[in-house]
Amino acid sequence: VDTSGSMTGNPLKIAYSVLTQLLRLAKKQKRKVFLMSFSVRAEFLDLSFPRNWMRLSAFLEDCFTGGTNGEEMLNRSVEMLQSKSFAMADILIISDFYFPLPLKSTKKKMLIEHNKGTRFYGLKIDSTDNMYDIILDKTWNIK
């Protein structure tokens, strides 16, 4: 989830509402979840450990603003895909996507994971930017 300055207000409220519903489904289905919030830096919470569900509210309240470093978020996501717990998991990025496309080296890592079966999705909130449509498997728009 993007918590940068451009997501402040309604976009972030929408993002957290969608995220809350997705987390309820994941918990009900006993699916592992690796949650990351990002802006100038990325913070994460591994919800595959039951004790971390108690930390969820505090994690969601601890958002930071400023610019957006999508590169760090994407690289950390790829790292998690290389772990045993999240191999071949799918990635959902909830953002307005107002940050640069990934570096060539990051795109290459994403392609390797994609070829293994991972799918990269985007939920665009209050955004008209289409740059990431060419990189992600599917995007949805919420205005």
C-alpha cells in the first residue's frame, strides 16, 4: 500500500478499506500475507505469523508521507517471492502509481518471477497514470 503524500485523504482511506476486506478474506482462507507500506521507504509486516495480526492496526496507523520509492517496494517484493513461504505468490500494489517505472534490473527480476508463475497486479486509486499498465498483468481503477 502506497502511503505517500499523493495518497493522503480519500485515496488512502479507500486503499485501507480495500485492504481490510482483502485481509479478512486471506485470514478466513488461512492464506499467508506479506504486507508492505511504502513511500520514501518501505515497512513490512509478515502476517503469516499469527501473532503479527495483533500488530496490524498499529502498522496501518504508522504511515509516512513524502515522495514515493517504488523501487525499494518492488525489490523487497521480489525478495519475498524468493523465500520458501511466498514462492509463486501474487503481488498486489495499491497506489496512485505516481512514481517512476522500475529500473531495468528490477524489471528483469520481476520477469524471472513472472515466468515462475507470479502475477503482478495493480489497484490504481484516483489515478489517471497508465505507465504501469505495461508492466503489471492487470490493473483496476478506483476513482
